[in-house]
Amino acid sequence: MSFTEEEVKRAAELRLWIESRIAELEGEIEKLREALVIIDSLLRTTSFKVAKELAPQPIVKEEPVTIIAEKMPPEGEFKEVRPLKRAKDSYLIGNAYISSSRLVIIPASDVRLEVSTPPFRSFFIGRILEGMKGKDQEAFSQGKMKSEEIMNYSIEEDGGVIKKIVIENYRDKNRLNEIMNTVTWAFTRMLEKAK
């Protein structure tokens, strides 16, 4: 089957249009995913539950459980290393080193992120980490938690450039995931603003 020059030209134009439309839709999907991360974080900091957590849970007969304390790993020992990647192109922006009670986030060597670049202080520190720390302090004041279990964090910087974020006592998987998602989102926004 042979095609005319006009048909070939139209097919090439259609192909270009489809490729650009796919890129647009992928961009929209990325923005929607980022919006979900922000919305979930905001809802968690205001004590609401995300919709999937509201699904009816099966009724399980409660039985006494004995909890055996897990031996804490030495300071330099991490059970997992997770890369932090920008969603749109999988560009490595940092690594997270995870132990059972400690999370250390280190930006990639070719990434320069300044503490003053939004939304680092306002959102990641102010809303996420301070929100978690505040809830822990409230639980401590109500006698539900020991003082050494309160989440704490420190930012190591050099000339305003983030070198390391250390988070102690993140305590559970939900908090870990929220921190990982929001720091990845914040670092991505910071890279965009630094251009």
C-alpha cells in the first residue's frame, strides 16, 4: 500500500501532536500526584484522615500481644537506603538513610539546595517536621509518651546550603513515608526555584 506525500506529511504532523499531548498529560499527572502529597500532608497535620484510611476495616478479635523491644542499630548502621528522585525525569536529588528510629537525608553531590529557598522552611520544616514534633510534645504533656521518644531533627548546613537533615524518632511507617514524600516534593520545588 502506497501513501501520497500529503498523507505522509499529515501522519508526521499527527505523530508530533500526539507526542506533545502525551508530554502535556504526563506533566498534568505529575502535578496531580504532587498535589495529592501536599493534600495528604496537610490533612495529616490537621488530624484528618486520608480517604483510603476511612475505608471500613474488618473487625478483628483483639488478643493480648507481647511486644519485644527491637535492639536499636548503632548510629552508623542503616537498614535501608532510598534514593530521592524527581518525579518527571527520575533525576537523583538525594538519598535517605533509614534505621528503625533515625532518618538521615543527604542531597546528591551535584544538587545545591539552600535552606532559605521556599518551601523548605515554610512547608517541610514548619508544617511537616514541626507539626509532627508538636504532636509528640502534646502526647508527652498528656503522659502518653516519654520525653526521649519525641521526634527531633537537625539541619546541617554550610553557608546556607543543606548538607544533611537528621530526623530522630520518626517512629512509624506512615510518618516515614510522609517525610520522604514531602522532602522529595520540597527538594523538587526548590530546584525549580533555583533555576
